[in-house]
Amino acid sequence: MPAEVTKTPVPESITTPSTVEAGIGALEFTDGYPTSDTAERLRDHLDYVHGVETFMNTVQGVSTYAIRQGFLEAGVMDGDVLLFSGLMDSRSLFLTGNADTVYFWFFLDLTQGPQVVEFPTETLPRGVPTSGTPAPTTSWRSGAPSSTRTPATTRNRPSLASPSS
């Protein structure tokens, strides 16, 4: 039987073109498979993307660690509260500091067990504040299944607590 009779036509729309222009250059394919140069270029690009992803996923933790080390070196110990006496301005060395916010910072050492930080209700016009690292705007009393936990903001005095308290 002749080849034209037995060969099923493949729609052009589902085939891999022999060359694809991309941000990392022209990618070449033979019968849908990348050439060795294209495969190497794609592996190099994936290494780069994974490096960027690693940086982006760790920069917050590294920054928080560096801030804590700076506080310790300046004599601000874990449990101490650093309260800014005024508003920030252009001289403040903070990446995203706001000029209309009074800032406070503290670090808690939870290696000896949970700690609860209580704030007077009148100081919390928009809920429980977060400080330093990403944290929920509402903390929870633990010990109960997550579906039955009581939000801390429903108590008389909102607080931040470690997850194991």
C-alpha cells in the first residue's frame, strides 16, 4: 500500500514548529524534540528561574533575620519593644517605611514555649497588628479543632500568640 494512503494527516495546529522565538532566543526542534542546543538553553534558563524563585522565597526570612541580628547588636533583646519616637522620613533606612505610621518592632524567643502579647483594645483601630514577618490579622486560641477555634479579636483584649499556645 502506498504511504499516502496509510499516513494519517496531522493538523498543522497541533504540531511543534521547527523554530520557536522565545525570550531566551530561538528554540529549534526536530520532529517535535528539542535539539541539543535548545535543550541546554532550556536547562540553563530553568536553573536561572529556580535561582530567582529561591531568592524571592527566602528574601523575607533573611531580611527578618538580619533585622533581628541588628537589634541584638544594638542591645534590643528578644522581648524588648522598639518604639519609634516619631514618624519616618526620607532619612529612614527602610525599604517600604511609611511616613504616616508610628512603628514598633519586637522579636519573641519561642524556644522556651509559647508567649502571648496583649494589646489594649483602644490601640487597635483596625484589628490585631502584625509586626515583622507575615502574620494573620486575627490570631487564634489553639487546642481546639480549627473549625471550632475562637478568634482572638472576639475576646476583650486582642493578642498575638504562637501557634502552639
